[in-house]
Amino acid sequence: MTNIFIYLLTVSIVASVPSSGSNDSMTELLRQLRQLEARYGELRRENAELRSVVTTQQRIEDEYSDEASNFQSDLRNEDDDKTNPSQRKRFLASEIQQLKDKQTTLEKRLSQLSDDLSNMTKKCAFSAVRTREMFGDDSQTQVITYNELHKTEGNFFDIKTGIFTCEVSGFFYFSFNVRSYSRYSNHSIGISLMKNGHVAVSMQTDEDIECRDGHFRSIMQSQSVMLELVAGDKVWLVLGQNSNYGITSHTHAKYITFNGFLV
């Protein structure tokens, strides 16, 4: 672009010089041409410098504009907080509720861990004894009750009702022993261990055999079982629905026992 400009300028100058001009005139024109070319170069450099200054100034202005915009945005946010206290209050209430919910969850977890630890350290065992005979009824089954409690860990067994109520989940071992009644007549044994109203295990014998002296031979039987229980489960013994069933025991010979413990 520079060369074209200089060429056109030279042609314009040469065209303006008479053909009869001297060598001195031509020399002067060439000198002026070189001066113009040098001046043109200086103007180009000055223009480039001015462009650089303008670009830098524009960049600085853009930066200041961004900072001013951010500052105004912050001011608006602060004004919103001041002019909308109800919104700020709702936000804080939501944060507080979330913290309360987390606290409740942690408290429940802590309580569960405490219960688990307590269950691990709890002991549960009982050994109940009945010292009186008991006879079956054709119309209904009967829960076997007891009048002595030889051993107990915890308040899980009620001798008056004959029912064991589980308070510690786990595996339990149960056993019971009975002797058939045979003093004046022959009786057999029919007993079931119940768990929540369902038969877990049973014990059954034939009728007693009459001996030569006219007495009947009594039979001593035992049964055992291991059950998995959860808190609230109930376990008890029942004498079957049959008037031929009869069991016996005495204060000096305790034949009827019911035992259980947490494994």
C-alpha cells in the first residue's frame, strides 16, 4: 500500500515538472519525495502507537465497567436483604429446621446404638417350678403355671401366668421336665411349648402301665428346643385338651420345671 502511494505521488510530481526542467529541479523533487516517504513512515508509526493506546484504554474501561457492575450487584443484594427481611427470615428458619432434623436423626441413631449395647450386655434366664399336680380338661387346653422361681435374670417370666415375655432379641434355649400322675389312676402326658400361640415342640406319652401290685408306673419326660425370639414374643407351656392327661409334682420332689435362657 505504501509503495502504491509513493508511486502515485511520484507520477503526480513528475507530471507537474516541465520537460525542459534542469537536472537540479529533478534532484530537488527526488529529495522532497524522500522526505515525504520518511514522513509517511513516521505517521504510520504514530498511528500504530495511537491504536495501541486506544486498545489499552478500552480494555481498562471494560475492566472498570465489570467491577462497577459487580459492585452494583452486591449493593442490590444487600438492599434486597434489608428490604426483604421476611425472605431472609424464611431462609434462616429453613436452615435451622435442617439442623434440627439432622440432630433428631443423630439422636435416634445414638438411641439405637445405646439399645443395641444394652441388649448385648443384658442377661436373661429363668427356672420355674410347679409343686402341685395338674390334670387335663376335655373342653380346653390349660396354661401350666408355677409357684416357685429358682433363678431369674431380669423380669421376663411371670410365674402366676406361666408366660415368658421376651425383652431382648436373640436365640433362646428352653427345656421342660414333667412326671405323669399315677397314684390312683393311669394318666399320660401331653404338653406343648407355645410361641405366640403356635406350637413350637410337644411331648406325648402313652397311658401308664399298671404294675403287679395294682399301682401304675409313672413316667418322667423332658423336652428342649432353641428358638429365635424378638422383643415382645411370648413363650409358655400348655397341658393338652384331654382328661387323660395328668402330671404330678411335690414340694419335696419337684418334677415339673420350665427353664429358659438367652444363648
